[in-house]
Amino acid sequence: MNLRKRNKGTVEVHTSALNDIMFFLMLFFLLASAAVNPQVVKLLLPRSDSGQQSAAQKTVTVSINDNLTYFVEKQPVTLDKMKASIESYQKASPDLTIVLYVARGVSIENTMAVFDVANQLKLKVVLAVEPKK
């Protein structure tokens, strides 16, 4: 009868290579998830406490500046021709969303004119605001 204890070997796991891989994956996903704001007409937007970034895949930007000039994708447009301009974008992608940028001094009547055009075309409208700091 052999009652001697056997020496068991120790098990080691080297994770230094795994740390490098995880660091590069984290760096890649951080850089890939960086959001770029759309280039629009420079406006002072209203502020909101709960303002969140909303990004739809298929959007068209409509802007109204202090001089009540309407822009569709940075192109000046009259209110009468806005519907035709947005319809041309809607033909390319039927599930279009309008992102509306309105300067602070613009009245609600001018803002609602864009909402009326969107309702006629059965499109969604998102009002862009600037978060309070």
C-alpha cells in the first residue's frame, strides 16, 4: 500500500495577451460609435432640460432662421415650394423623417407651417433643441 502524496502541478492562465485584445476592441467600438452632427444652417436653437439626440437613418433637415428664410438641406426654399422639395426626397426613401431646426426668435406659426407640410406628406417631424448646460 502506497500512501505517499502526489504533487499536483499548478495551473496558470496568462491574460496579458487578452488584455491587449480587449483594449483594442474597446477603442474600436468607442471610435466607431462617435456620432457626427449633421451640417445645417447655423442657428441658435431653443434649450431643453431633457433634450436628447435623435438620429433617424433617413432624414431631411429643414431650417428656419431669424429672417424667416426656409432651408431644405441647406438650400433656400420658399414656403410654397417646400412641399415639392421634400416630396423629391420622399420619393427616394418613403419612410423619411424631417428634422426641424428653428431659430429662437421664430414664431410658432412659422414652425407650424412646416408641420402642416409634413402632415400633408404623412411624414414624421422631430424638433431639434439644444440641451441646457
